[in-house]
Amino acid sequence: MTITIPPELVALVRDGLYFDLQGCLEEMDSAIRSRDRLDIRVAIEAGLAWAGDALALLDVVGWLEVANERAVEVDVCRHREVLLGAISTRTQSERAVQEDANASEEDRSRAIVREKQLAELATRVQAASSAGTVLVPASLVDLLREALVSVVADCAGAIEDDGREHPGNLDGTLLRRFDAYRALLEQVGLHATVPAAAVEVDSAHRGPLVGVLRERRDYERYLMWAVDMARSRRRIGRIEEFMSSAGLQDEQDRRTALALCDESPVAWGCE
């Protein structure tokens, strides 16, 4: 499902993306520089995943402002969260202009118009992304469930560790990540069926679905060299095939699929 971002809003979305990307990179930098490095992996992984999604959307809307912006078609299922985040960030900027006592009446009027346009765009994104489902084939459901259980357990462990280190001040990002994967697990089904049956996943769960499939693919990539090459290669192939047919791949995933042709462990960083 796609929507068209009109020319007058393309630059605003791009601006919001840059602000959000800067904030994401600053948060990761702060975590890395911190002396309290008990476990920053989850935060860094989440930051990198979000940054990757932001870069993918910038590839679509364009990295540079041009004199005559053109309308842009955006896959809202693929870019929903990052796009809504950019719209929200830019909306806050327009509100700040309206509340600025030093702003001119012309600037305030322009900000009011832009805020209304951005609100309408956000409504269109939400409406478009709520339509449609992704069908997970029966042959992949059990592997997806296994991957989700593992990710949910990892999220719970990260929350427990954070609670011990920062009692009374939990990281909301960890809770949101846990909730997103838990909700997807409930839709896939908590219990395996015999025989396995295909499952329809709402497009609202597209982000977590892509995330867990990528994580499982990377895990199988490691197992391919450490445990059972044949089985893991088959599983990676099934994941890649499904992501491609369901339109869940981006350029990063396509490069990874091509790399599967290389059977050198060094190619996977397993020296």
C-alpha cells in the first residue's frame, strides 16, 4: 500500500527525518560513551535498526532539498513508523513557531497551514497502513514462532536487567519493544498446531515481523558455520524467499540475499 506525499510536504518530511536521525545517533553515542556499560546491546541494536529504516526512507524522499520538489510515492507498510515519527517531529516544529513570541504573523500563519497539512498526511498514513495483511505460509510459521519466543525472552531479560540497575526508572524503549513482539507472537499463535497452518499478520505488526525475521536470519547465518550449514542455509532461504514475496525486503536485505552465494565464513564476520 502506497501514498503520495505532495511536493509541498516532501521537504518537511525530509527535515523531520534528519532531526530524528540525529537524535537516534546521539542516543547511541551517549550509550556507547557511558561508563555504565553493563548491557547496551539492545539499545544499540534498536538504534541501528531504526537508523537503517530512516536511511531507507531518505532514499525514497531524497537526501537533498531541490528547487522544484516532486511528489513522492511511499510504501506506508514498509516505512510507517519512521514516516509518522518524521511527521510528528516536524509538526512539533510548526507548533513551536506558532508559540514563538518573536515569530512574525506571516511565519505563524504559514506554520498553521503546515501543521494542518502534516496532520492530514499522518491521518492518510495511518489509514493506509491499517489496511491489508501479510500471509505467513505454514512452512514458516513454526520457525517464526520459535524466533518470536526467543526475542520476547531476550526483551524480558533486558527489562529485568534494566529494572535491577535502575529501579523505579525503566527504559520505556525496552517495554515498547517487548510489547510489540509479544503482540505479534499472540497473533501468530502461542502454541504450535499439527499440521502447521498459515497465519495472517495485520500490517500494524509489519515492523516487528521484519525485525524478528532479520534477527532470525542473522542467527541462522551464524549457525550455518558453527552448527549445521545445510539446515541453516535452507532456513535462511525460506526467510529470504518469504520476505521478498511479501514485499518485506529493503536494499539491506537484498544485499544480504546476494551474499548468501559466498560460502566463506569471513563473509559473515565469523573469522
